[in-house]
Amino acid sequence: MLENKIRSSVGKTIQRIDTVEKAAGTLRYIGDLTVPGMLHAKLVTSEYAHAKIKSIDSTEAWKVQGIRAIVTGEMFPYHIGPILADRPPLAFEKVRYYGEPIAIIVADHEHQAKRAASLVKVEYESLPVVNSVREAFQNKDILVHENAGQYMKLISNVYPVSGTNIGSHIKIRKGDFVSAWGQCTEKIKATYSFNLSDHAALETRCVRVEITPVGKVVVHSTTQSPYTIKKVLNQFFNIEVGNVIVHAPMVGGAFGGKGTVQLEPLAYLASKAVGGKMVRLNFEREEDLITAPCHIGLEATVALGVDQQGKIIAGQYTYLIDSGAYTDQAAGITRAMALDCTGPYNVPNVWCDSYCMFTNHPFATSFRGYAHPELTFAVERTMDQLAKKLNIDPTELRMINAIKPGDSSPTQSVITANNIGDAKKCMDRAKELIKWDEEPQEAKKNKVISKGISLFWKTSTTATNAQSGAILTFEPDGNVNLNCAAIELGQGTKTTLAQILAEKLKIDINKIHVIMEVNTQYDPHQWRTVASSTTFLAGRAVMAAADDAISQLKKTASIVLQCSVEDLDIGGGRVYLKPNPEYGVKFEDIAIGYKFPNGHAIEGQIVGHGKYIQRHLTPMDQETGFGKPGPWWSVGVQAIEVEWDTRDYTYKILKAAIVLDGGTIINPAMATQQMRGGMYLGLSFASSETFVFNDEGIVQNPQLRTYQMLRFGEQPCEYLVDFIESPAADGPYGARGIGEYGVIGVPAALANALSNASQVELNHLPLTPELIWKTKREGLV
């Protein structure tokens, strides 16, 4: 913390740069904007979870006034996808999940399109439904995809298995598991599960697409991945990358759900059907819940073997991931779950099988944490049960096994002091915050107060060539514009980047103006705004751009001051002589070149360019998982204190705590709010959120009235947040990514607390009072 005291921006609590506009309600999102002549699209969606499409009759729909086009899957009978091309934009031949798009209606007004969509008649031939990952894994007679092995791969490390419902299978083989398992003195094995759920961002997904007379495809989208949209339209629709222009304003929440590409191809097909006119496609809430991609489901089995001291010798991990009808990002999640399968523990002998399973559920995509809240739930529940079996304090068992420099990850990456945080410091501080070693306060009658804890980690699983760019332009008054393609979706990225730049240029942050909207026509390339990677990637790019600008400032100033560049430094909006700081020149005097008294001018505008690309990352070996898939790990500890009612099995969350080693914390207040928001999201997922399917695979709770989320007043009475700062050598000012980490350990910590309170093992989510009651009743039978 000593370094922060001599910094002007980094490590300081600075108000977010988008605060005033959001508070005033003047900020405009995609759905707020209309254009004269814009047409509107609505989808016809499947009424079955699995069925052949016999016919589509649009006769009555065409009779509705204002209808301009009706597009069906037969007009584009091809598959697309980010990892495995297995999903048609519009279903043809058969549907694979309830709510799947079958046709697009384009009309002058939204109500006309909606009316016409209700009049389209689809004749189906019902097919048997694959309604769970276990059923998908065991049943080879009912296939969601008959030709999964023939789909085109967009990346190499996805492995669909023909003749099964396996969309990908990732293996980790480290050490000699079979031999080590036989030497263990104590063993434990348990199974965990939860169903698919939703992201439920405040802003539903929305897109506008037009095709200009010269062939430019202009996309306005609520997205985390504008350059992925360009890539998909190029790969699958044969449009030159340069002819695709994507605009992305600030996004009203995403949590990973807007990192994939779904609406944009649909809107493109709709615009093409009406001669390139602008078409808007906006999901209503029910569509956003069941037609749009959702959050994976999981069945996990974890087996751990230890020696007499409680040291883990061997671990076996089997993950059956419910990816729904298509692999989308779930194929990547399958890989991410495998590569960090052990949690933050040193396990010398690992056997992991991570399966991406096709079912007849809505297809799944990224969710905040990208496999880590899910695997942490399974691993940390097992650690708690193992601690009980060994009669060891659960925090002590975790510290005996916590990974540290000199150990290796499941993929056999070497752990160093630079690429891992300090788990022990996180644990010690978390125990202080939650008062772990103190007896809980005396509970009221029929109430039990209990605590649960979890240790977690996550690496940033990006593409091996993930990158970011930044451009700085100086104004005549010395102000600086920062232009990059990072998306602001509520996490405060743009403010963080402004702080990094202000620190590097040694100027007041109020002189930094960050361009909030992304336009791929003039923004430098950004991989995607996902994976807690943006501060790292874009931050490094911004620092490189600042270095470029500083060298230009010094060059111009050296001519003006008639000295060597090596004699100069910057600060306070000036370039000055290091030996004699009183001699210098202001940024504003050289920002667009310098003009001498005689009228001669030199150099021109300062324009800084910077870029950063991931380094030394490798793919994972297909048979062993060997490789280096991420640049670093962040570790942390989360703890929950609950008050459980023995009469009706309800509970109240008293405290939620987190201690995270995120390297240098750029903005402490913003980081704290990130953690609070993450814990709220994790508690909602853990306590109440889930899709309910009937026997036919149809979602029974497709509205926010019936899809239960953590409501106002149900949040913890107290949030406790603290950080350990072990700087990462290659991060901007030592920072690691922290965006997803508030979510990761919460479901496990809550389940551990409630398991302690109720004296039964709660291994399934969500943790409803009914589930606790059923589990206790089954234990008494």
C-alpha cells in the first residue's frame, strides 16, 4: 500500500466517469434509439423441445397489414457457432429446444410483426426429449444431433463424439492417479448438481442491422464482443470483414450473456430480406429468458484421496455440463472447468473428464466466472465434507492443501509468486472478517446461526492470441481522448483505463476523456470484454499508447527546449528538464505541434498508439490437458453467515464476506462494489435461481414473476470486503482481473453454512427451504 500513497490516480477512489449520465437518466441504450423508416422484427419460436418441422404455413401472417418479409430456416440452411458450428440461426428440419427461433417476421411496426408471428402455423412431429445431462450421457438412442462429429470446428480444441450427445470431451491426466488412489488412507466421493438458469440482465438483448447501398453491413448491438460479430458475419455469411461495421454503446448488464452472437445473424437475414433497410430485433423479457442463451447446468462427481496428515494425494473429477441444444460457449466452459478442475489446491495426481453434453434445453453460454462458480461449488463442498470426515477444521484442511509457488496446476503450468496470489493471507483475513474462530452469537428460539467458507481461484481463459489496442489523441488545450474497443457494461472498465492513463501521463484524470461507444470502423481491435481480462489487456495497451505519446511529447519538447530527449520528464501537464524543472513546456503548447514565433511549425498532433497481446499461452494437449491456457490466477476466500429456522427451513443471510488477492487494486471503491454485486449474483444463483422443466423439456417459469431471483430485502444484512495486494509483474501497475471473482465462491460458502446449520449435506442448487426439508426427510428415512 506504500506505493499507492505516491500515486495520483491508481489505487485511489475516483468517481466513475459514467455516473452523472446514468444518474440523470440521459444515457441512451440500443433500445432507446429509433430511426425514421426503421422496420421491426419478431420471432416465431418453437412450441416443442424436440421435434421435426413438417411444415410452416405463413398464409395468415401475410394478411396482417405492414408485413414486409417472412424469413424461415430453409432460406439459410447452414450452421454457425463460435467454437463448433452446430447451430442454425433459424431452425430447419427440426427444433432442439423450447423457444428456438423458427422464423422472422419483418413489419412496419412491432405490434404488426408480433401479431403476424402468432398467426404462423408450424406442424411438428414430436421426438423423444433429452431432459438431463445424465440422460444425455447414458442414452445413445436419442440424439440431439445425429451428425455432431461432422460439424465444422472453429478452434482446434473441441472434440464432439459422433453417435453420442457429447459436444466436447476435455481430459486432464496429471501424475499417476490409479497408483496414487490405492495409497490414500482416507477417501471421499460425492455428486453435485444444478439446473440451467438465466443471466437476467436489466437490459434485454437488442440489435439493429442495415445493409447500405454500397454493401456495408452496419450493426448496432448490445454486445460484449463487437469484433466477434464481424468474424461471424464474415465466416458464415461471406461478408468481407471490412464491410461489417459494429456499433456498441454502453451495455445495461451482461454477466457473460452478451458475449455470444445470436441476434445479429437473425437481424442481418431480416434486413437482407427487405432490401437492406434497417431492422430492429428486440427481445422481450420472456424471449430473453428462454430463447436467448442461458447459464449452464451441471452434474459433477468429485472424489478425493488423502494421506494421514490430510494432504490430498489424488483427485478424480467428472463434470457433465448441460450445454443445452447447442455448444456455443459451453464448449469453452467445458475446457475452462477442466483446466482449473482441482480448485486452488496442489493435487499431484489428477484424473478429470469434462463433458459438454447436448440436451433439449435452451443453449448455454458464458456466465460470470466461466465454469468457476460451478466447479468451486463441487470442490468446496467436497472439502467441507472431507474436513468433517477427518475431524479437521475446514480452514485448516484448505491451508494444508492450498496451491503455492513451486506447485503446478492441473495442466502442469508452473505456479510462481508472480502468477498466483496469496491464499493464506486471504484465508487469515477472511477468518477475521467473519469471526470464524468465535462462537456464533446466541440464536433466538428455533434459530441456528452457522458459517460456511470457500477457497477459490480462477485463471483468465482467453484465446492464446487475445489482444487489445488503444489510441490517444491530444487536444489543443492538453486534454487527451482515449479510444479503445473495451465495452462498458457496468463494471467500470472505462474509468479504470482512465486512471491508468492519468497515472502514466501524470495528469489530472479530469483531463482524460474516454470514448464510451465502440465503433469497429475506427477503434483498434479488442478480443472481447470477457474473462476478467479487460483491465489486463486494455490496460497494458493503454500504457503502451501512453509510452508512445510520451516519446512524441519529449521529442517535440526537446526541439523547443534545445536539449536531449534523455534530459526530459513529464508531470503536471508539462514536459520539463529533469535537472531544472522550472524550464519546460506545457502539453497544450505542443499537443498539435509547436509553432515558433516566426511562424515555423514542427511535429504536429500527438497521437499515441498502443497494443498488447497475450504471451506464452498454449493450447491444451488432447490426451493429457498439458499446456498453459492462462496468464495468471487470482485467489480468494469467501464466507457466509446464515440464520436458519428449524421450523420452516427458511434462512436469513446475515453476512457475506470476501477477501481477494487481485494484485494492485486500481479503484478500491469500484472494486468493492464489484465484489458486493458479485456476491449478490452468486447468492441469487445459489439460493433461488433455476429453470424448471416439465417432462417434455418445456420451461415452466419463463417470466420474472415465476423465475425466482434474490429480491430486495433478501440480500445479506452486511457485506464485508477486503483485498490482499500481491502485484502481478506483468499487469498494469501490478493489477490482475477481478470482475468475475465476487461470484465464484459464494454458492459453495452458502451451501457449507446451511449444511452445518441443518446437519445434512446439501449438494444440489438452488438451496431452497423445500430442498433442505426434503434432504433432511430423506436422511431420516
